[in-house]
Amino acid sequence: MTQSLTILGLESSCDDTAAAVVRREADGSVRILSSIVFDQADLHRAYGGVVPEIAARAHAEKLDHCVRDALQHADLGLGDLDAIAVTAGPGLIGGVISGVMCAKGLAAATGLPLIGVNHLAGHALTPRLTDAIAYPYLMLLVSGGHCQYLIARGAEDFSRLGGTIDDAPGEAFDKTARLLGLPQPGGPAVQQEAASGDARRFRFPRPLLDRDDCNLSFSGLKTALMRLRDQLIAEKGGLTRQDRADLCAGFQAAVVDVLGEKTKRALQIYLQENPAVPTVAVAGGVAANTAIRHRLETICADFGAAFTAPPLALCTDNAAMIAYAGMERFEAGARDGMDLSARPRWPLDQSSPAMLGSGKKGAKA
Ligand code: KG4
Ligand code: ZN
């Protein structure tokens, strides 16, 4: 490596409009020079979920500002960049189109190369950006829209070991919070309630643990919670604080057990085909949950595997991960043309069967 490489990344696949500048220095080290995220939570709050049309319009309005701020914070101009990377899917199609059109406009105006990035690859490569971990490694992506186990072998070389067949875990936390009248996003609220609850009071299912694979299911947990809640209301006319805390604790314990057991399976499957124990990395908003993190840490310690979780700002949607994933593609010689298309679905592992369903944050890949 003799020259530095500076990439602008754009992200607009869900409800965060983001731009970032990432640089690989001549010595090979990588630095985030800026990372701007405009979150749209206020625009969607009244609707209880992301409204695709509102999201797309807001992205189109904000992307220019994000790019300007990202360049300003990095103290750079467009002329200092080597390429423009943009999320080209999967996600809510209107938002993805906004980002791709903005990136094409910038590329056409500057003559810079254009690199389309898979949003999931952005998440999956983040541990390389933050911790410089080497390929191959085992990745658990857990967010409001995604849940999958991946073996990452290269910037465009992933094997999916399994994933959710219905809701993503963050979605289940959010629905649980809604059912119990707790604020959104539900994850932090449920975690806080669970801290004072008794996880053994109510029985929650542990879906799909009877199967040897790495597939997961979370929609049954939400149904179980709704039944328990309705039963309590029918019996006592309402929920006490303790009822709510115990329901949250029971729900969270089930998610922790399921993710823990499936992580063990993912490690076992990995070790059947690979000789060395891998580093295990987790990313996505749900990785903020301390009970989940602790269980994963314990399991990794039992297997003798290193465990890494990027800082939260880089676990959730951001453009630094897109710039970084674009950088790896760029370094591998990849370039996209003006025919780069926005893709609502774009599985990382093209050979594994498509996952079912479509989450609140768009199609599941
Ligand atoms: O990665 P993210 O910001 O957005 C996408 O889904 O792409 O993840 C947001 C999700 C929300 O569903 C939120 O409830 C969940 O992450 N979350 C948590 C916690 N903090 C955020 N879930 C469980 N425990 C938490 N502490
Ligand atoms: Zn994401």
C-alpha cells in the first residue's frame, strides 16, 4: 500500500440518512474522518413504524446536507475523494433510490468512480473497520430489520448459516414494548423493565431450538406475550408494574436463550468445515442489549473464540460502514456504472435460500 484512499459513503436504506468519509492511510490503517447521521424518528413516530414514502422524501431532502456536513467535518472537498460508495440495497426501495441517484449525480459531476454497496455487507464488515479483524470470521447481525449468521470470507464472499424466518429480534422487542405501553424504540425500554423483573414467572417458548440449524423465529414470542398480557388483564383488570417487568424479563430471557443456543450451533457448524476457532462479531442495534452481549461473551469464552462488538454508533445504521465496504470493493477492483440499480432485496449469500417475509424496515434479505 503506497497511497491513501478516501471514500465518501452514502446510506439511505431505512430511516437514517447518512454520509461519511473514511480513509485508508498509506500505512494501511483506516480512519473515519466524518460520520453524519440524520435520524428520521420524529417523522415516523406518530405512525408507530417507518412510513416508506415519508422516509424516501426525507432522504431526498437531507442527502445533500449530509454530504456537505460529512465533507466539512472531514475538512475535505469533493476533489479530495477517490470514489463514492452508496447503499444500493437491500432496503426500502424509495430510500435506496434516493441514495443511488444522489451518488450517481455526484459521480457524474466529479468523474469519480461509483461503488454500489450491499447494506448488509456494510454491517458485516464493520468489525474490520473498527477492530481490523481478519477473514474469515463469524458474524451475527441482529437489528430491527435483520437477523442472520454469516461466515465472512471476503468483501463479497459470505455464507449465510441461517437467519430469522419471520420477525427480526429488534422488531420483537419493539412489538413487545408496544403491547405493554412502553416507549419506542422498544429494546432499551424492555431491557430496563426486565432489570427489575422475574424471568421465571411466565413461560415463554424457545422457538426452533429443536432444530439443528441456525434459523430463528421471534414472532411466536410476541404472540405468547400478548396472550399472557390479555390473561392478566382478564383476571385482574390491568397490569401492575411488576407484571410488566416480569413479562419483559421473561421475553428477554427467551431471546437471550435462543440467540445463545443458535450462536453455539453456528460455531459448531463453522468448526465442522474450518479448522480454527473464529472471532465472533455482532452488529446491529440489538447488540446493545447487555443480557444478549453477556450471553454471547460467555459462549465465545467457552469455545475459546474472541468476541467483538463495534461501538453502538457503528452497530446501528451509518454511512461509515458503507464507505468502508465500498473501500474493500474498490480495492478489489470493483466499479459500478450509471446503470447501478437500487435493489429492495439483495441477499449477501446468493446461494442460500431466500428468507421469508418482510419486516417493518423493508424486505428481509
Ligand atoms: O440497527 P438498528 O439501529 O436499526 C435497524 O434495525 O436497522 O436497530 C434498531 C433496533 C430496534 O428494534 C431497537 O429496539 C433495538 O435495535 N435495540 C435493542 C436495544 N437497543 C436497541 N434491542 C434490545 N435491547 C436493547 N438494549
Ligand atoms: Zn441496517
